[in-house]
Amino acid sequence: MTAEVRNLIPTRAVSGLADLSPAYFGLVMATGIVSLAGFMMGYARLAYGLFYLNLAQYVVLSVLFGARALVYPRRFFGDMIGHLTGPGYFTAVAGTGILASQFILLREDASVGGALWLLAVVLWIGLTYTIFTAFTVKVEKPTLDKGISGGWLLAVVATQALSVSSALLASRIGQPYRLELNLMALSMWLWGGMLYIWMISLIFYRYTFFRFSPDDLAPPYWINMGAMAISTLAGSLLILNAPHAPYLMSLLPFLKGFTVFYWATGTWWIPMLILLGIWRYVYKRFPFEYDPLYWGVVFPLGMYAACTWQMDRAMEFGFLAALPRSFFYVSLAAWVITFVGMLRSLWRVLISPPA
């Protein structure tokens, strides 16, 4: 069966399928959040255009991941339990959650959004306990400097994506599920925050006490900020949902305090990541070529725009309006550049003749 399927696929496509990045659903995450941020800020046509594109991307990637699992099961599941590659699979959870949020916000479709939310829950449970159990019981493990990266924080992003989609669903349906969904959103928000504290401690320790080369500064390090940005977004939605859930109302000072805490932490990371990027690409002259992991840069930029806009609304600040709009333009530019790079890469892999 596997050999027959492989024979039906062109040689270059087979090679690309074998090497398909486990983190490629970052494309869905990035496109989805830029779409949602655009919708929040009044760019409806752009938001809907990116929504339909994202839906197509999600379907294509789902087919490709399914084909990779069928044709290259050892590679597919081997990557899942690898310390550097395994966390990339959490992009499938986050991407599904982001697409669910698009259906809920842009289409006001709680049915499809709810189905995607349920799929994200199933994926989250399966991947969380598969990946971290495998990491725990493996006999041979890498050292800290070789085994951890910013990509580990995709587990936090996936968890908070469930919090966001749960909160959005809760705000659009009545009982008997509104209170339960808000509790789900709150629980995932709290768990995601605890998971971030665990992981960022190890990542920061790796940053400062081990040798650091340009190769080590892969694009997923931007998830250091992105994980805090999506935590801010989830917290803002919980604040807005508080009037409809008594236990959220009783926790309102805590929710507001930790939402600002998450936002401030994410904001602190931005100059640091820019400086490290200058060190990598300007001082060390690291080559700038398309990599699927660059979607891990676009997503945090779009998420920071969305979360700042939503926090300004939830906290009733009223003076942050210019900041999310500026970051939206930056994230849109980053999305366009990365998307063009992806198309050029696909052209070289699938269409251009062999050298």
C-alpha cells in the first residue's frame, strides 16, 4: 500500500513530503491571526480573503500530513518524539484553534467553529500526552543546549489557542454550555501560563549559560513573545466574558492583573528578539532564506497586534490604539514576504527541472 502510494507521487514531491516540517501548520496560525487582527481593525475584505485562503491551506496541509503519516510513518512518528521536532506538531492544534476562531468571529458560525474546537481538543490531548510522555521515558536524551528551543513554547500557544476559541464559543452560545466553556477557557489559560513559566526558565537558562551560535537562533524563538501575546488575548476575552460567569467576575482583579503581566512580558521580549536578529543576520551574516519556521515569526507579530487591540478594549485603557495598528502593518508585511518566499521555494521543489 505504502509503495503504491509513493509511486503515484512525483519524485520531487516525494522528497518534499518526506522532509515536510512538523511545524508547517504555523502557516495556518500566521495567516489566521493576521486575518483576525485585520478584522478587529476594520479591514474586512482583507480579513475574509485571508480567511478563505487559510481554509484552503488547512485542507492542503491536512492532506499532506496524512499522506506523510501513510507513506513515511517512521519519519512522521519519529519526528513526533524528537526533542527538537516534536513540539512542532503543536502547530496543528494551534492552527485548528485559530481557524475555529475565524469561523466564530468572521462567519458567526458556532457550529463549524465548535467542530474545529472539538478537533483541536482531541489533537491537544493526543499530542500533549504522547510527546511529553515520550520525552520523559526515552532512554537516550539530548543535553539541554541541544534539546530545547523556542519551539517548545508552541505547546503553550496550542493550549492558549484552546482558551481563546473556548472563550469565543462561550460568548456566542447560551446554557447549558456557556459556564462550562468559560471554565475550560480559564483552566487552559492558567495551565498555559504555568507551562510558559516552566519552559521559559529552561530556555532563558540555555540562552545565558551555554554557547550560542547563529544556527541556534532559529525563528521559533519569536514564540517567546508570541506565547505571551496569545495568553494576553485569552485573558482579555475572559475579562470580557466575566459578566456572564459569576466565578470569572469574582476573579476579575486577578484576570486583569495577569493579563497585563503577560502583555508586559511579551512586550519586553520584542527589543531583545530584534537585537538577537540583528546579531544573527547583520553581525554574523547568517543567510536569509525561506524556512517554514519563519511562520513562527509572523504569528507572534500578528498576535501582538490582536492581543494589544483586545486588551485595550477589555481594560478600557483607550490610549493604545496606535500600537496594535502599527504591529498589524508589520505583521502583514512579514506575512507577504514569507508567503512569497514559500511560493518561490515550492516552485524550485515541484516545478523547476532537476539540476
